[in-house]
Amino acid sequence: MGNEKRLLSAGFMAILAAGVGFAVRGAIFGNWAGEFGFTNTELGAIGGAGFTGFCFGIVIGGMLADKFGYGKLVMLAFALHVISAIVTFAATGATHDATEVAKAAAKASGYNFLFWGMFLFAYANGTLEAVANPLVATLFPKNRTHYLNILHASWPAGLVLGGMVGWIFGGSWS
């Protein structure tokens, strides 16, 4: 029973990390609004890319899990997380003394980087979810509901931890 519990723990930590990531990104929306001049609509679209990516990750990952195997999907999710970080950190705002044209270009570029960074991040998290759910259900067939509940308790725990991290490190809540 040792490997089953280790795999449950790995799934728990992956979903916990996803919750932390979503909450931290949500906590810094105000910072992005200030740096890039985004409207609430633009911030909503960036956040919506996260929910859309998560949905696609679960659906597509679920369809591919048996064909390619869980390990390959986990490696894909890891690669997508790395790419999403690179894309997100590539977003840079214009300096305060920049021309209006440069500010508009930085805003448009920043929007695209943050939108696609959020989408890729969420797609990777959805892919991990597509692996963790059937894995835990298969590992614990006699107590499936109990262990799936343990697995999914990590999502709200990650949201709380990520929210605290965002708050501590100066995330704006407006």
C-alpha cells in the first residue's frame, strides 16, 4: 500500500500547487492593472483564459490518458508549466516616461503574454487533474470516494495558501 499513498500524495501536492498558482495569479491582477493599464474586462479575459485552459486540459488529458499513459501526461504538464512561466515573465510594461504609442504596444504585448501564460498554466493544471482523478480512483477502488475527497481537499487548501502568499507579498485585492 506504500506506492498508492505516495501517488495520492503526489496528486494532492500537484492540485495544491495548482490552487496556490491560481490564487497568486488572481491576487496580482491589481498589480497587472497598474503596470499595464488593463481594464477589469481585460483582467477578466486573462482570468477566463485560466478557466478555459483548465477545462481543455481536463477534457483533452482525459481522452489521452489511456492512450499515452499518465507519466507522459505528467511530463507534458511539467513542460507546459515551465513554458507558462516563461511566457508570463516575458510580459513587461512600458516605463512611465514612454510615449503613448509605446505604452499601448506594451499593454497589447503584455495582455497577450499574460493571457497565453494563464491559459498554458491552467491547461497544465487541467492535465494533472485528468491524471490524478482516474489514478486515485484506480488505486483505491474499495474506498474511492474517500480518497478522491482527500485529493480534492488540496484545491481549496491551495487557494487559501496562495491567497495568503499574494496578500503577504503585496498583491492588490481591488
